[in-house]
Amino acid sequence: MKTTIEGIVLNETNYGETSKILNVLTKEYGYISIISKGSRKIKSKLRGISMTLVLANFTINYKPKGISTLIEGNSINSLKNIFTDFSKMNYAMYLVKLTKSVLKDTFNNSLYDILKNALLKINEGFNPLLITNIVEIKYLSFLGVEPNFTNCYNCLETDIITFDLKNGGVVCKNCYNDTYIFNKNTLKLLKLFQTIDISKIDKLNISNELVVREIQDFIKEYYETYTGIYLIDKNKLINLTNIN
């Protein structure tokens, strides 16, 4: 079946002497494999759209079971600012790896939109660390372990004072029992990250270094405790963009 789909190339593998197998996340069909014949040739018309992180419209012969075949395509956004910045590229590839981990459990077309909009915002110059944190929080709902930042896990009180990682929810002062007290702004931002539309973000700055650190610590520990996915230390992504 010939069809045109929008997709993001998550990774590529050389195939034969001149071709590639592209693993592409699409909104319509989820995660699919596409053979791009002859795309490793210098003069191939498929060469430019047969690379990791390409966001494009792909015209393919679609096979629901098996490998589809790429016919032609056109770039939607070259993401050139990501490709020319080492730090941005590291964050983008980290998000690709995380997305592939989430795809092992589930697919929902809104997951495609989250990744797409995150890559576009990083390309536009928004802080890649904070954009990544938003994606990490949003992906928890696809993994079935979305945190509740609204009601006390024990009594449903809304006047909360911190998040209890051991019990997996926020806690009020009456139910509090010797757990780390997060900065209130940290909790507000984590709650905001769950619902914010990434495509509509026009400003994203956090000046409080404690809040930034608490967000990283929360996300890392929550993932390890409730998903079994062990997130990389963001310091290893090198050349982190300064938080302004």
C-alpha cells in the first residue's frame, strides 16, 4: 500500500552495499522499519532523508507486517541547530533512546507529538535539559506510573508539603513521616510538566539551582523505583546549556 506518512528516524542501519534500514517513529503506524534502497550512494535522492533524527514526510510502500520500502520524501525540519551543537545532539539522542525504551511497553500517537515538539524546541534554542525533563515526566503516563502531585497519597488532602518517593505520591503535613521535603517550586514545576503543551512553550527559564537539581534527582529516582529504566546522569551529556 503506497502512503505518505510523517515520521522521525530514530536510528539507521547499513544494509547491503548501498542501502539502509531506517527505524522510524510515525504518528499513524507507530514504530516501523523502512528500507531505503541505494541511500548510501552520494547521488541518491533518498540520502538526505535517510539519517537519524530526520523529521520528514516519507512516501512508502507500507507493509503492516515486515519492512516497508521508501519511495521518496521531503524534510519537514532539518534540525540543523541540533546537528551543529554537540550538547543539543547529545540530548536529542538521549531522548531517542528513552523513547525506544518507552515504545517497548506501549505506543500512543501523542507520544510521537511529544518527541517531535521536544526536538523542535531544542532546535529553536530552548534549554535542552528542561525540555528533556518535561519529556521524562510526560513519558511516565505511557509507562503506567504517572505521579499524582495533587492529593496526599494517604488521605487525599490537597494541602501537600512534599513528595514521598517511597510511597509514590505527595503527602500532607498530617501524614508526613520523615521524608525529604522538596522545594515548593520544584513540586509546582513537576506538576506543570505533566500537562504543559510543549509546542506552546515560549519561555522556559529556571533561576533556582536547587530546584533544577531537585527536578533531576526526583526524575532519576522515580524512574529507577517505578519503571526499571535507569536514566543517564545528565552531567554525562557534556556541555550542558546554562540555566538562566
